[in-house]
Amino acid sequence: SAAEQFVPSVWILQGDITIDEVNYVMSADGSTTANLHVNSYSVVSGSGSTAGNLSSGAVVADSSAITIGDDRASNGTLTIQTDRIDSAKAIVVFVENIGSTDDITCQVNIKYHLR
């Protein structure tokens, strides 16, 4: 199981929100390209054996291929696909390394407002 790695990577919403903007900054230990995906999911609540399971995924925001490397800190704004996300949904960000196997560091900031 890798649940201990999942917990710090998920944001479970406490209220209904509207996404205004998603920004990123990324780098890698070599030259590569990557895609960013911000997704929302329904999440099983509680403490049973299925607690934390994700379903009904939807793309919130994404990117086309971003060039990154150890000589730069690439940054920009993602394209928002779904801006309204309901309470109790889980938000997860994925980095897809499409150019190599280099290690990637990424920070994503989500600007939102309650609705």
C-alpha cells in the first residue's frame, strides 16, 4: 500500500468552490517535457477498508507539453476545463513525464472562491 504517500497529496474540499486560476512552477534534474493534470474525484469517507477510494474522476485543469529542465524553473497557467467543484470532492494533481525518466519537482497553486 502507498496510502502514506497519498494523504499529503490530496485536498478534500470542505465547501463548494469555483476555480479561478491554476498556476504552476516546475523543474527537473534533466531536460524533459511533462503534462500537468488537476482532477477531482468522489472519495469514500470513513475508516473502513475502502476509505479513500476515488471514483467519478473529472479533469479540472490541464496543460499541453511543458518543457522543463535543470537549467530553468518553468512556470505558467493551466487551462481550466471544469471550474465548479462540489464539497467533499478530492482534488489531486498529477505530473506526467512524457519526455524521459528524469525526476520532476512541481508546485501548483489553485486560486478559487467559495460559492
